[in-house]
Amino acid sequence: MTGSFQAYVPQVALDQVLPFALLIGAGLVILALDALLDFARGMTPARRDNILCWVTGISLLGAGFTHYADFLGANSRPFLEGAFRADAFGNLGALVIILAALAFVVMSPSLIRRRRLPAGELYALLLFSCSGMTMLTVANELVTAFICIEILSLALYVMAGIDRRSRRGGEAAFKYFILGAFASAFLVFGIAFLYGATGTTQLFGQGATYDRMMAAERLGMPITLPLGEPTYNMGINEVLHAGQRVVTVSQPVSEIVDGQVVVTDQIVSTLAAVNPMWLFLGFALVFVGLCFKLSLAPFHMWAPDVYEGAPTLSAMFIATASKVAAFAFLVHLVEAMSFWSHFPAASGFLIGGVAMVSILWGNLGAVVQSNFKRLLAYSSIAHGGYLTIAIATLVHPEVFGDYDRIERVRSAILFYLFAYTAMNILAFGVAAYLGARGEGDIRNYRGLFRRRPAVALAMALSMLSLMGLGIPLLIGFWGKMYVFKEAIDVGLISLVIVGAAGNVVSAFYYLRVVVEMFMRDDLPADAPPEESPRGLAFPLVLVASSALVVLFGFLPPLFLALGGR
Amino acid sequence: MDPTFLYTLILSATLFTIGVIGVLWKRNAIALFMNVELMLNAANLAFVAFSREFGLMQGAPLVLFVMTVAAAEAGVGLAIFIALFRSRRHIRADELDLLRG
């Protein structure tokens, strides 16, 4: 045996893994500090929580900077054996997630004090879930993506139920966990079928193998790869482009070297057709799994219960960051599968149907809600539907191959995600600021404008922006505008009509909150007392997110300009 | 196509379906979770079947990742169940109705 065996040594570039390493490392440091700080002299629980909060915030800022640096030097080449691929879209998505996490950290001390939560665990879980989310935005391999989704989900389940004294929190965590695990099983079963159909779990390959395969195919011979050569650097993108997948058989091959027959143990690869049924089954199952995570109707049933039962800040983080991460992954997945010729027929229908049902169900469901957090949950289901219109645009045959347009749709999705995050930080932030009064019945908001005009204005800003079409010069308007414009351009008129109708319905419940705050004054007798925390933390977040909502409403291209393109 | 491969796939799909039906029908939290585990293992079986049929090596190791994730999920899930049991003395999913709009 004189096989040309080369030891395969994976290469790890430190600068590429730094953003993830920072977050995971900081999470571990928080766990250690939480245990060790109690031994420090003169340490009180309040001071310990304060230190943990600062460490978390600073590490998040650090991760944000590394993502931004990554973005500026983005080369979109897969790294870590093709497990990740940090393109501009993924890096900016990670920045939006870190923004939500920072808002959480700044607002968290008063929540921890008020509900006596374990700070160390909460911050560590936040960092772990944040690491899972940021990794998911740049994931380039399906099983890596699955693990990222699990990292973020497992941390979020516990964050939903972190208040052990609250019976509702426990119930929320339970429901979130059961349906989340159910969704994960769909996801991984779908991944198995995508793997079965294409022979790879990578989204975008490194391309070298593909070139060689094609060369061998042209010569009409099976390609032989030496042992140890990674055959897995062909991605779903390349496989679907070729319409053919690699089938590998390891067998002894005889070669004539210097007039002698030498047996070399080699891997022989041939091409086989992609099985379209498995491909569709795989994609549909993965999409259904993601729909659960994104709380898209008809897979949304956990969202209202979890948002209501979880601590408000956890609900904010679940509503914003986890959706940004899952949408970023969905965008990368459909982008990798863009060569799939069956996309338009069945899958486009599936995606468009989910978008339609989500918009209708979310908006109609929100109308009948009396609890403010449940209203936000249904509102987020509807917003997920609007975003799914953009996904349906992305898989539309007309977009195929038109890279300018793909870039525009991706920018629209990113801008919408950013807008959605900023608006929801504001809405949940006000609810958390008002404490028990803001987290319950909407009628408890009556007379808020008279008592606290600034807070009422911030909430009104958020509601009008969430409404979207109707109030220009707010961020939500442009988010929807971009998404609808791209959808109309490719002719998805029916989806846009449903979206516009949903927008009209949404005016009813968003304006209802505004009316309660500004025009009604008869606070219900059972309204809990107001318990606004002192200090600058909440005003800082509320002012900052209000500024984002207004500023980017005036200058929507600023977001893309800040992004450098 | 190798018949063994086809049988394995059919078995995997059957296990997955049993899991889905179980999650939708069962009421006890532990039983629900067992069905989720069944679905994950059905996926594992599919991974191995595809991996073997096409002579691709990386399918089999993926199973290890899924199993690890399943173990982590069990850890977190059972902790949530215990916390819930402490406050209510039962973990029947259909009797958790504090949150309903």
C-alpha cells in the first residue's frame, strides 16, 4: 500500500472564531465569577451582581466590535472546515442580536432586584444563547446550525422560567421547551433528508472538489480522490447547481507507476442524480422546524403563552434576537438552495402560505387580546409573516441569478429585522419599566400620558412604528415598504395584498394602546401599583431605541450606509 | 437501490411518525419528551442509512452530535419538569392552563 495519504490538519484562524470564543468564554467567566466573588472581602450580593452585569456588557460590546471588524473585512469564504461562512448579512445580523442583548443587560439590574433573580445564571445564559445566535447567523453547515439552534434554545428555555417563584414562568418554560424540542426533531429529520438528497450538509462548499468533479465528468471518467482528501467541501449550492451529487466508494485502485502495477487504496467518487422528493421533504421539514422557532402560524401556539409567562426582558430577548438569528439562517439556506429547480412550485407555495396564514392569524388574534404581552406576541407572529413574504420573494424564479436584486431583498430583510428589534426593545422596555402595571392588562395603561408623558410618548412611538404602513418617518414604515416593494417587483401581488390587509387590521390594536394611554383616564380598580425603577438604565435604553426608531425613519438608507454598502 | 436501505428509511419514517403522534396525543410531560427523543433517534437512523447507502463517511459522526444535543436537551428539560412539579405536584400538560388568552 503506497497510498498518497496526507494527514489532514484542520486550520483554525483565531480572528474568525474570536466573536464566538469571546461570548462563550465570557459566559464561563461569569459562571466562575458568580461562584468565586462571594469569597471576596466586603462583597455584597448587590455589588456582585453589579460586577457580573458590567462583565457581560463589556464582553457583548467586544463581540460586537469583532463582528463589525469581521464585516468590514468580510470575504464570505467558508472557514473552520466550511462550518461557518461570515458574509456581510450574517455579521450585521449578529450585530442586531448583540444590540438586543445589550438592551437586555442594561435593563436587567432592576429586574433582578425586583424579582430576586439569580444574576450569575441569567447573564451566563444570556451569553450562551447569544453565542448560539451569532454563530447561527454565520452558520454554513446544517448540523452546525442545528447545534447553534439548540445552544440558543436551551438557554432561552431556562431564561423563560428563570423566575422560579412564578408559576406562570414555570408553565411558560415548560411549553416553550416541549414545542421547541418538537421543532428541533423536525429540523434534524429534515437535515437528514437534505443530506440524503445532496450528500452534503454544507450550504456553500469551497468549490475545489466541484471543479475537479466537473473536469472528470467532461473526460467521461469517475474521479479518484486520494485518501484523506476532504470530499465534503462540496456544498448543497454546488450540488444543486450541478444537479448531481457525489457518491463515494472506497476501493483499491491499481495504477501503473514507472512500468509497475501499484495498488493504491483510493476513494472513487462518481456523480449521481439528486433525488427531488427527498430534497423537498428535507426542505419542508427544516422549514417547519424553523417556523416553530420563528413562531410563524400555524406553528405559533407557544408564543403568546411564553411571552406572557416569561419575565418581560426574557420575552423581549426571545421575541427579537432568536428571530433575527433564525431568519438569518433561513435566508442563507434558501440562498444556498437557489439552484434547486423545484423551488418555485412546491416550496414557494409552502413559504407563501405560511406568510399568509401568519399575517392573518397574527393580526386577527391580536385584536381580541387584553393582555399587553400577548398582544405583542401576536404582533410578532404577524411581523414574522411580513418577513416571510421577503423569503418568498427570495425563492421566486424571477429573482434567480439577479444578484443586484438578491442583494436588495437581503438588505430589505436585514433592515426589517433591525427595525423589528428596535421597535420591540422599545415596547417591551416600556412594559418592563412600568413593572406589573405594564405587563398585564392593556387597560392598565390608561392615563399614562397624564402621569408620565415621556414614557407614554415612547410607547406611542413604538406602537405607531410597529403598525408600519400609515405613519411614514418611522422605522417600521420603511421596513414594510422595502419588503412589499421587492415582493411587488417580482409579482407576488396576492401576498402583498394580504400583508396590506393585515396592516389595516393591525391599526386597530396598535392604536387601541395609544388611545388608552392618551384619551382614557379611568384606571381599573384592580390595576397593580406603579413600580418604576430609579436610575438611568431604563431611560437610556428607551431614549436610545426611540432615537433608532425616529432616526432611521428619517434616514432609512443610513442603516445600509453604516453597514458600508 | 439496496432493499435494506429502503427498509431502514421506512423504519425511520415510521418511528418519526409514531413520535409526532405521541407528542400530539400524550399528556404526561415525561411521555411527551420520550416521543421527542424517538423523533430524534428516527433522524439518527436516517443519517446512518443515507451515509451507508452512498458511501459517505460524514453522515455517521453527525449522529453523535445529535445524541449529544439530545442529552443536553434531556438535562434542561428534566430540570424544567422538576421545577414545575415542585410548584404544582403534577406534570400533566393538559392541566397547565394559567396562561390562556
